[in-house]
Amino acid sequence: MGWEHLVAFNITLLAAILSPGPAMLYFIRTTLAEGRRAGIFTVLGLGPWPRSGPRRLCLG
């Protein structure tokens, strides 16, 4: 594998890191459509799920 492949891989990786995920797109859409307060509540609602979801599944 040459350096050309390494450069292409790193450029692709950088593009993937910089692209927003679905939660960020939902937050931006909600904030622009419904205002700042709705955006803040959206962030508060989206925030705890990645950390508490697996725990809730384990506890039943």
C-alpha cells in the first residue's frame, strides 16, 4: 500500500469525522424551525440517552 492510499484514507476519514450525525441534524432543524427554547429542550432530551439506554436494558 503506497502513500497515495494513506492520503486518500486520511482525507476520507477527516470527511467522516467532520460530517454531522443524525442527532446534530435533528437539533439544528428543531432550533431553526421552532426557536432557541425548543433547541435547548431537544439537547436535554438527546443528551442522556447514549449513557442511560444500555443501563436500562440491562436492568430490565
